Amino acid sequence: MDALRVLAVLVAALFVLGAPGLPTVLALRLRPLTALAVVTPVSAVLIAASAELGHLLSIPWTVLSPLVLGLVLGGLLWSAGIGRRRSRHTHRAGTAPEPVAHDAAEHRVAAEDADGAAADGADAATPGAAHDTEGAASSTCTATAAATTTAAATTTTGVPETALGRALATRHGRAATILLGLAIGGGYILLRALDMMGGLFRVNQSYDNVFHLNAVRHILRLGDGSAWVVGGMTSLPGEESYYPALWHQSVSLVVQLSGQDIVLASNFVMLLLGTVVWPLALMALVRTATSAGPAGWLAAGALAGVASAFPLSMMSWGVLLPYLYSLSMMPLVLMLIVHLVRLAPDGEQRLTGGQLGVLVPAVFGAVALAHPQGVFVALVMGVPVMVWAVLATATDLVRRRPRAGIRLAVLVPLTALVIVVGHDIWYRFRPVEASAAVWGPNATTEEAIWQTLTLAPNATPIWLPLGVLVALCALAVLIGSRSRWLVLAFLAAGALSVATRSLPVDDLRYELTGNWYSDNNRITVMLATAAVPLLAVGLDLLLRWAARLLPVLRGTAGAVLAVALCLAIIAVGYFSPSTEVSKRYLEREWRNDNLLSDDERTLLLMLPEVVPEDAVIATNAWNGSSLAYAISDREVLNTFMSFQAEDEVHLLNGHLDDAQRDPEVCDAAEDLGVDYALDFGPKELHDRSATYTGLNEISETGAAEVVLQVGDAKLLRMLPCRGTDGSMNG
């Protein structure tokens, strides 16, 4: 029975994360890996847009809304021919593509590699030795361009005489490489996540999870997925505010389609984002925005979980599920920026202007709608890449490279605009300093630098072997790759990581980290977006160089070595002391009963059999009883710890147990329709105790009677009481 429930949720979650955006992706005629990677953010934008349209037009919230909107958008794009690649005919005819900024040196290396392969019939035949040299042809000789491209294909796919070379030369071979990377990286993250959680049906025992689970129920109950509806769950009527609701909108659709409970649906969406969406985004970044070969694509997916801080920490701490949603798509933001500023290598993987025109607003929008702090992450890593592109193009102009002046004339105002607008966004939308100085430093500057270099999660020990690997790969990228912008992105994220770990609580700390509430956990996780591609591209280069020195690595041995090295790096990360410390910390957020014990959850699952659908239950969010809203589908008096409410609600929270003695309390219970109450004892989250005194020991005052009990958890029914007018209520 549980297997069928799991299968139903899995199918529904995959449908929600992919189906709405599929027509648009097909219309754009993207390459397969890019299409798989971007279908989730495109679907996400359509989900969010249809939720607001449905709210304005009073259309009930169902999966049909984003599906119809996606079909309309996809049809329009298909009719407009946005995804057609006019450059293919030109490429086949032999016209050499325009060189990418600042890549002349690498073009020469690629041409030398290709010539060597053509001469002796043997070059880098392994995924580790592969190097994408599309577009590395001379811009002055058509024949040389065609020859170089042909030879470069041999370099990329392997020696044709070997079984490995023939396999990698096919679409199925390339697909198998990518799937293997996804299987290794996604499988590793999945195993660690399930071990952390203790099972698919577990409830995360953290503060934010009460809001996230109940917000999904709020959408389903009201039939309205608007972000303002979600923000209004804890507000007074008429004072609704915006809350980034993409997570809750997506999970609510999974619940609708699968017919299963919110907890299971939420856990599945979380796992799919971490094990599928995130690795695919990393592989798409490395595949389309760098010159790495199959070993790089493989490594980008396989090493997706090597930085323990992400995605695992966002699956536990907080629990920051909307931020997880946003960051899981962040590599695609970096990918699009690189294509936009023409730092990506030429070839069939290069995105066209029309494709960028659709994907840039879609992916950027999805990241921002999932969590606004994703915009700040994009600025931290994206602006340095754009500045690098300007400098590289200016260098090309000095060297009188073709069309460098045109590119520079576009890049300079574009980069300036992003900096100006980004500066305004940085200061306009950051939280006030009083709420952004909660988290303090936990390391010295030297410790913070080493923690950052070794990809150690917040407040965990340094692990030098991983740091050596990072440094070695970064050096390889600097020396032998045109993707040096990866190092800049890593340094930018690393600088912020060092700042949040070590800077004292003062104005400078607020200036740099206040946009994330100066929260070390939120800031240090962004490092993975740059670190994993850096490791992947660096590993690809090191294997290629090794294959030149050792011909045996040009065959199957090289492919085996590539996979073995990925597994070895994963092992280095897994057995590090930082991972061990992080593991114990993350497990505590799942494997405890600080919020909801097994007895309490069992009672909540039984509530629908006892409590009528229109009843209201007095609850305490701090002790988990308010999860009756999400789990039991019954109205509760308090949906979250932090909320605005009428005076009557606050009166009942403090004095419901006085209903038999205080007529005003009796009237308030009658007015609000409170017929039941949950007594989960005085123990509360964050070591609090008995926050709502009116719900403590309510059965002993004669105000209510126990009608259902599991262990110490009790459901009570309010007894009739006398109101201010002397009449009996209840």
C-alpha cells in the first residue's frame, strides 16, 4: 500500500515539475540536456503566473491552469519559430563560427589536439580526455575549419576504432554519460537524504515546516494559489502580503493529482529538486557553457552532492524549502549569463538569441519567485562573470579581433545596467538591520578561508584533502580552460562565505550579508553552485592532460578512471569530519519529537474520523498541534507561530480553559466556532514551554472532555458554557 502511495506521488511530482513547461521547451527546440534542465523553471514560472491569473479571474486552482497556459505559450513560440537554428545550414556549409571572447589561446590548443588526432588516429578517447572544440576553427579558411571540426569531433568522442569511441560518438553514448552522472550524483544525494530523514513519511521537526505544510493546505482549502493568499494565512483580513509561494503552489498541485497527504508530497518535491533538478542544472551548465568533454558532464552530475552544505542542509535546517527550490535552479542562471555575454563555446550547444529571449526571463523569474534571496545569489556570482566578459572583449578589441567592437558596445551598457539595477535591488529589498543581525560569526578569518576552500558546511571542521582537490581543479581551469569565469564565480561566492563566517556583527557585516539576514547557513550554501562546475571542468582537463602522457588512458581505461575519480572524490567528501558533524546536526531536524511525536501524528491522522469537516480546533503551533490543518484537513485557531489575529483568538489562546468560568471566553469560542482543542502537553519547539496557557490541562478545568487519546496526546471537545447574555453556548 505504501509503495502505491509513493508511486502516485512520484508520478504526480514529476508531472507538476515538468509537464507545464514541456510545450515551451519543445517549441524552443533545445538540445536534450538543456531541455531537461530548463523544463522545471519554465514549469515553475507558468505555475506561479497561472496562480495569480486564477486569483484575478476567480478560476479554481487546479493543474489545468498551468497546463493550459503552457500550451498557449508553447503554441505561440512554435508558430513564431523562436527555436529554429538558422546557423546550422551555415555551419554545414563550412562557414566558421565567430570566436568567443578571450579564447584564442585555447583555440590554438584545440586545433593542435585535433591535428594530432588526425595524424596518428589516436587522441583523447576517454571521457576524461574529451574536449569540446566546436567552433575552434580558423575564421579565415573554410577548408581548415571543416577539417578541424571533424578532427575535433574525434577528440571529443574517442578513437573511432575503439568500442568506447564508437559509443561516445552516438547520441545514445552521450546520453548514457549524462544519465550515469545523474545516477551517481542524484543517487548519492538521495541515499544521504533518506538516511538523514529516516524515511519518506517523516515530518521535518523545524520551525518553518509548520508554515510550509499549513500553507499548502491553505491553498487547497481556498482553491486559490496566489502568493497573496499564502501570505494572508497568518494575516488579518484585508492585510494580506506577498509571500514567495512557488513551493506551496507546486506541492499543492502534487497533492491534488496524487490524492496523497501533504507531508509525503512535500518530501517528494524536496527530494526531486535535490536529486534530479539540481544535478541536471549543473550538467547543463558544464555541457553548454564550458568546453569540457564527457568527463566534465559526468563529473558535474556525479559530484552534485560533494559539498555537504547543498542541497542537504536546505532539506533540513530551517527548513528552507523555498530557498532550496531557488538554489536548485541557480546553475541555470549562471549558464544563461555565460551565453548572454558570449563566453560560452560555439557549436550546437550555444543558445540562440530567441532561446535566450525566452529562457532568461523564465529561469530568472523562477529563481526569484521561488525565493527572492536567489536574486541576490545571482548578483553575487553573475556580475563578476559579466565584468570578466567586458574585460575579455576589450582585450579582443585591442587585438583587433573580428566583431569585438560590436560585442563590447552591447556588453558595456548591459553590464552597467545590471550593476545599477542590481545595486538598487540589493539595498531596496534587504531586511532591516535589526532583523538581519541575528546570526553572528563562528570562525576566525583564517578558519573561514580554509572552511570555504574545503567546502565545509557552516561551523564544521576543515578537511584538507577536499581543499587540495578544489585548488588543483581551479589551477587547471586557470591554466588550460577558457572557462576562467568559473574561478571568478567561485571567488565571489567564497568571499561572501568567508565574510559571513568571520566578520563581527557590525555595519560591514550587514552591508555584505544582511540580504540573507546575515544567516551563515543561507550564505555558505551558494558556494556549491560554482564549486561543483569548477571541480568538473578541472577534472576534465586533468584527465585530458593525463591521456596525452599515458596513451593507455585514451581507451576504456580512461573512462573507468573518470568514473573512479568521481567516486573517489565523493568518498573524500563523505568521510570528511565536516560531513560527519553536518550529518549529526541535520539528522536532529528530522529524527526527534521536538515538534511532533509519533503519538501526536497518529492522533492527527485519526482526527478526520472524529472531528466534523466544518469544526475549528484550538491549537498551539509551537507544540505541533497546529499541523492538524495540514495533516488532518481541519480548521485550526493558529496556523503558525508568528501571526496576526483578532483579539478573540488571543483571548482563547490564553484563557480557553476558563470557558466555564468566564462568559467572555465562552462567547469568543462560540463566535469563532471552536468546538475542539488539542492538548499536546507543555513541551514546545526551541525549548519553549506552555506558550498558550489557555490550552494547558484544559480537560482538568471542566471546559472540555477528552474524546480521543494516543499516548499523552489528547483531542478534547468543548463542553457547553454560559455566555455573557446568560444563554448556553455549545
